[in-house]
Amino acid sequence: MSDKIKVLVVEPMKPCRVQEISDTLDAMRQIVGGDIEAVTSIRYASAIVCNENGKILDLPYNRPLLDESGLLPLDILRGTFFIAGMSGEHFVSLTDEQIQRYKTLYDNVMVLTSERPENQAEIAPEAAMPDFAVSCQITFHMICEDKASPASYDAFISHVTGIFNRDDTLAERTVGDLDFTFRGRRAEVRYTFARQDKDEASAEMFSKQCVLDVQDALEGYGCRIEKIDCIAEELEKDLSRGREPQEKRKKGTHHER
């Protein structure tokens, strides 16, 4: 008797949907319509499972295959595919966070047509979506007492800033400096995140997911994230078009209260 795993099924021209499937090769072949091919992501412990002959069979265009940052399209996936979690070499159920991440990602990059796009854009152009400035605040609680002293605040600032600079998406889309405020064992980090998306809720969800993706690293300093607040505001067209790429931030601004 086979086990069931929870996956995200992605069909051409349709929103993503969650489905429980048997973890058998026959069940997976039935979803993709033939022999399977898996594109794995070590960073996100997941795999995109598609028809390995999608191009040869000229299956309908579905979604772009994106790089680890979720920004750069590498190829176009053909036909229905699904996303599963990975544990070692085995497919497992997706977590709720993984499901939300991939739904947010792939519901927003649907290929415009299921036919072969000879003379038109294959991927919904990012420029067609509105620009948002997302005001973000991460609230930390210092678990270790020695981490909650004025002498350790600079080390905490360096730790958080370093993670933001090393993560491609955060480094590219965080506008300006990180702003730090300390109140005893509580630390607050505020910043503005630039995002093009279909609406405010999607921009906020993407911004929050970017923090969740590095949560383990952020909490490695001896603290716990208590809350992540993201509030998106659409920018006016004439202002958003003139936005220049931001340089990577230097050490954050430090405030004590």
C-alpha cells in the first residue's frame, strides 16, 4: 500500500492547486502525462516534477522555470507539472510554507498562452504589473541575556545586515539601509522592500516569504523572530518607472530606546 504525499499541481493557464497523490511512479506519470523528470532545489528542499519529453511532444507552454531567487527565467516548463518536497532522494509532502511560496510564485508568472508564442512574450512581463514599496518590520526576542546588552547590539546589526547582503533577493530588492531599534531583549529591524506584483497582498506575502527563507540564519545569533509585518503601498507610475537599482546597504542605522 502506497503512502500519500501533498503536492502542488500546476496546469497550463490555471491557478496552482494542492492535491494528495500516491507516492508511486505510476501516479506521478499520470499527472504529467508520461515519463517524469525532476528539477530539484537544495535550497528549498523541493522538486519540480514534469514530463521529460514535454518539448518533444510539443506540450502546451505552462510556467517559466525560475532560478533559486525566483527572478530569472531559465526555461519554459511544458505541460502539467507538480511540486513536491524532498527528503534525501525521496519525494515527500510540501509544508504549508512551501505551498504558499510556490503558489505565490507560480500564480504570478503564468505564460500568457498555451499555444507556441512565435512573436509574443512568453512570460507575463514584469513591467505590466504595478510597483509596490513594502514597509517591513521584523521583531526579534533575544533568548540569551548576554545578547541583549548594548555591547552586543553592534554584533547583532552586523549579523542581520550580513544575511541581507548575502541573500540575492533581499540584497537586490531592499531599498536603502536597515534601521535597528533596541528595547532590552527586543530588537526591531525596519526596511523598505521593492516588489512588482499583481496586488498589495501578493507583494506583502512575497516580502514575508523572503524573510522566512532566511529565518534559520537570522535566529542563529541567539534570538527568535516574534513577528514579521509587511505593508505594501502601490507607487505612482511616473515615480516607479524612474526607480534606480539600489546599492547594497552598509551597516544599519542604530537607535536605542
